[in-house]
Amino acid sequence: MPNTLPAWFWIAYYLFLAITIGVAIYNLSNRKSIRLSLLVIWIAITVPIVGLLNSIGRSEELNEFQHLVSELQQG
């Protein structure tokens, strides 16, 4: 099984994203900060997709954070 971050991290991460999207949708329905709410929804959906695409090429001995750091060091 490949290395990954602990389950509590992923639960907190996706819970944070779900709450963020929920609050942005609530603000859209109340017509508050429409542009900012749309931007938040777009970023909250795009970040996990980009993270997934970035982690496709990682080796099995690195977890996601270690892979990110090594890629940033390589430029």
C-alpha cells in the first residue's frame, strides 16, 4: 500500500472544503458577495483536482506532502 497522509488529515481537509463550499452557496442564495462566493467555489473545486493531477507521478515511498516539497525544491 502506498504511503499517504493519515486519515484524520483527509477527513479534516474534505470537511473544510465541504463547509467552505456550503457557506459560499449559502452566500450566493442570499445574494451576498456574489463574485467572491463564485471565486471561492471555483477554487475549492479546482484545488483538489490540481492536487490529484500533481500527485499522479509521485513515487510510492513519498506521501503527498513529501512529494510536494520535493517538487517545489526541483522547481
